[in-house]
Amino acid sequence: MASRLQVMCINRRPNRVDPHGHIYAIGGVDGGVRWKHTEEDAIRFIEQNLIDYFVNVNNRPVLVVVAVHLGHKYRKTVADSYTPNNLLSLPECLPI
């Protein structure tokens, strides 16, 4: 069974033109401990069913999944009726 982690912040690549490539890390707090996972690690954890990441949108968990754009894997939330992009609207993660 996969662990569940709430994504509460992101780190963006500076000056990225591709909106799908903006995020290079996601993070949050679990049990009082701050965590941060790189894009590559988060994608691997999702694909290996090790971690279910989610974003809290209007008091409702929205799952983070792996998608592909122009051959590049990235994370996104499942389609919902809320805008803007659930991940890109999160604040920047502080250094750990």
C-alpha cells in the first residue's frame, strides 16, 4: 500500500517557457517533518506505487499523477473543476 503525502509547496525552475517543466521539486510536512522530493524521485515513487501525492483543493484531496508532454514526464493533478493549475498555484518550498 502506498504512503500518502500532501503536496503543500513546489520549487520552480527559473525562466522556464514550457509550463509543464516549471516544477523541479514538490514538498510538504508529514508527521511534523518537512519533506521535499525532486521531479525524478516523485515520478518514480508514483509509477512504482510507493507514494500517493495529493493537493488539498477546497478541503478535498486531488490526486497527483504522472503525465507526458512532448516525451517529457511531469506531475499534474487529476482533472477537476478548479482553476488555476493546482500544483502551480502552491507557494515556493523553503530550503530544508
